[in-house]
Amino acid sequence: MAEDKPTVATACMCGCSGCHMSFLDVDEFVKELAELLEFQSSHVIMDIKDIEEVDIGILEGTITNEENVEVAKEMRDNCEILVAWGDCACFGGIMTMRNFEPVEDILEECYIGKSDDESEIPDPEHVPALTEKARGLDEVIEVDAYIPGCPPSADIIRYGLEKLLEGEIPKLDKDKLRY
């Protein structure tokens, strides 16, 4: 990590942003964090989506479309340590329920359904193309640390960030994996 304050970027794939909301539940620790690290980009914390080179990259959500793949690869290319935040990023989460149906059937149901009008499936130029399967991050990029939970508790997020600031990869034993 950089010699001065470690830099951090966060981004969200397909998901609910619940992990970022849980992060905001660390309350006073946010003030401490502001003194210990520097957020470079985050769609939730500072509404900056560009991913520049950082020490720590944090991704939440499931990879479900080609845009998610691009963002995940960009984050991996631009960070020293990549953290999967939440069950969706770690394991694929609830979005993987779509893996039981062909993508074409899902698109047909979502965009056309039983409509009698002239609805059509959007062109990938306007809406990112779905990947064949919804996947956790490590099926597409290398992940260095996992902080599971749906969402992970503020205490677990704090623990993970503290370990990273100490120069360690957080390891969650069975006591920290209980909800």
C-alpha cells in the first residue's frame, strides 16, 4: 500500500447496495476512517464512478451483465487488494436464481411478458447484455479478501477494514460468520 493514507475505491455490480448501506452503519468509525484512508471513488459514498489506481478495491454485488464484467476487471486492474463485499460478491447471491432459465427466456419474460403491445427486448447498446450465468466475483477476477453477509454487519465491515489498514487480509472465523 502507499506510504501515506491508503486509497480506496468501491463499486457495485448487480445488487441492492445493502453492503454500502451497512458500511454507513459503522457510525463514528466513518470519521476515523476519513483520517486513516482516502476514498478515490464510490458510487454511494461520493458519487464518483471512475476507478483510478488505488490500494484497496471493494466490490459488492453479482456479476450479471457485460458491464459488470468490465467494471470488475477494471477494479482488479487498478487495485492492489480486491475485497468481495457481501454474499452476492462472494458467492453469487440471490441473483444466481436466474441461472436455472435460459437468458433469452428471462429477457422475454421481463421485457415482453404477456404484453399485447409492441414491446421489445432492448438492444445491448442501450442496456448491458446479460452474461450467460450470474456469478460471484472470483469466477471472473481474482479476489484477495472476502467479507460475506447479506449484508455483512457494520461490525464485520469495520473488522475487515481495520485488518486491511493493519496490512493484513481479514480472515473471518466461525464467530464472525454468525448473523
